[in-house]
Amino acid sequence: MSGLLDKANKTAADTTEEPKESSEAVLTDVTPVASGNGLNMDQLKFQIGAVFGFLITMILVFFIDNIVLFGDITLDDFFVPGIILWWLVFNAEDLKQQDFDAKKLAVSGVGFLVVTALFAGVAIFSASGSGVTIANIEYDGDNDEIDISFYGPKGMDYTVEVLVDGKVEYTHDATINIDKGSHSVDLDDFWKGNSEDMTGKELIEYEIKVTSDGGEDSMAFNDIMNREVDTAFISVLEKYTYENNGENKIYEGIYIEMIVGIGSPNADFDFANGAFTGTVPQPIESDWTAQVRVLGGDQIVEYDITADEGVANGYGDFNFDWVSLHMDGGYLEKGDFYGSDGCYTFEITIANEHGDTFVTTDSQIRFYWDDNEANNDDQPAEAC
């Protein structure tokens, strides 16, 4: 009996162990298959982010108009870089792993281009009833021209006009490319003088008008049309030392400064007690050359200055304030210009790049150096 029971138990044990071995074999075979068919989450994140970023870029480029980010950079300038950037992000995981599938890259690239074309088509269709508008006007000091940018439907023809006091002085025809256009106009083609006087009062109205099938748009640009210097003054500071324990003043020369700008209507030269006491002109950004001559002494001293947008290399920034005529902080020595006590004229000739050439002798200053040194007087320089 016991032998039968042992056989039965052994048979039962063998039967129980065989399914266990079979189950382990099945699980061992299935596990790699499940892992191989799982989602690549890193790649999915890149692709979803790229799609959203691409769609936002296309909306900004095609449907948000007249946005100037900084300088002359607008949203449209991110059109091509945006497509390339988001295509690279879409395929970033493959590129990172250096697992290049040329077919996959090409298909994704074509997909991005097709979606771009759809956005462009919708934008053109939705904007078909609108016209060309002016986005920005700015002055290019390097080329002495104004740069104008426009927005409008792709392929739309438009006409640009520059008006001075309502009269057309320049015209140009062009066509919108994608949804943006640009054009530059040389200042010589329409310049008629400063738009404002020194107080900001309007003298001349400068305006851009663009006309297209969708209507017309206009924009004034008086704020950048003050280009002609019409006033210049000289101011001096007497340089001296003391001898004999401060009893005798010895004159050594003068520090010279000049200011230039718009002087109409009430800039005025005056000099008293050794300092400028008049009304200064309004400095501006402009291009000009100047010659300053010191007259009245035994010798004539000359200074030659060239300014680009008001900045003269070696001297300083004339579009802001007074500027010294001695770039090293020096001064005009007495022996180089002084003859005797009397009136000295600082003759200034300025040739404007845009505008007239003028000569001014308003800056006249009287010095008493010989008398002061001989009699221990202390009479400061004054206007003649």
C-alpha cells in the first residue's frame, strides 16, 4: 500500500512541476517582445513639442502683422529659421542617437513644407480684402536714406510716395513678397529742409503714403528729418597761473569748445565774465564738415572737423552738447594766436551734407590779458 502511495505522490509531483517549467518558458519568450514594441517617450516628447512650436510659429508669421521686435527685426524674419528649427526638434531623438533614416527625415521635411503652404494659402485668402500697410520708417545714417518696411498680401502691387508738405516728391512701384515688402529712398530725392525748429515747432511735413488695391496707408516721419545745422557757437575758458605767491596772474591760453545745431528761432551768442551766457542751438544728428578760424591776432589758427551723424572722430559727439576742439584735453596756447588786447573773432564755416553751407562770425570775444598782467587787474573775457 505504501508503495502505491509513494508512486502516486511522485506522479502528482511530476505533474505539478511540468506546468511550472512550461510557464517560465512562456514568460521568458514574451518579455523581450513586449519591451521591443513599447513607445519611445523621449522621441514622442520631441515630436509633440516640435508640432506645437511649429504651429505657433506659423500663426505668428502669417496672422500677426506689424510687429517690430527690435531694430528692423520683425516676426517675418523667423519664417525660414522657424521651419528649420522645429524640423530639427521633431527629429532630435534620431539625430541625437546618430540613427539617420533618410526616408523618415525626407517625409517629415515634406510634411512641414505642406503644412507651411496650407498656412500661407489661408493667410493669403483671408487677407485678400486688405491692402498694404506701413510697418516702420527709420533713417539709415550710413547710406543717407530712409528705410521703409510694409505688410500686405503676397503678390499685391503697391505704390510708395514721399510727400513733402503734401506735394509728391518721389514715387516707386513694388510687389509684396510673402507678406512683407521693403524699400529705401535716398534723402537727396526729396530733401527740402529741417522738419522742425529748435523748439520742436513743425516747419515742414514729411510723409510716406502707400497705395494698393486694398486702399491706402500713410505715416509721417518728421522726427528723423532734422538734418541741417544752421548755427554754431564758440565758448572759451581762459587758462592762467599765478606767480609771486599769487600776486601776478600769467595768461597761458584758452580752452575752446564748440556747439552746433538748429538755432532758429532764438539761439543767440553772448559771453560775459569769462563764460558763455547766450542761448545755445538744439544739437542734432547730421553730417557736416566745419572749419574754425581764430582771427584777430598775429597768427590765424585753423581747426578742420568732419562729423558723421554728429560724431566727429578725434573730437566727440556734437549731437549732444559742447565739444572741445582739443581732442587730448589741451588748449590753444597764447603764443599761437594772441597779438594784443582786443576783440578776437572765431569764424565758423559749416558745409552740410544735406542743406546749405553757412559762415558765422557771431562768436567774438574780447581779452584783456596784457592790461591784467601789467596792472594786476582781473578783468575776465567778454563779448565784443
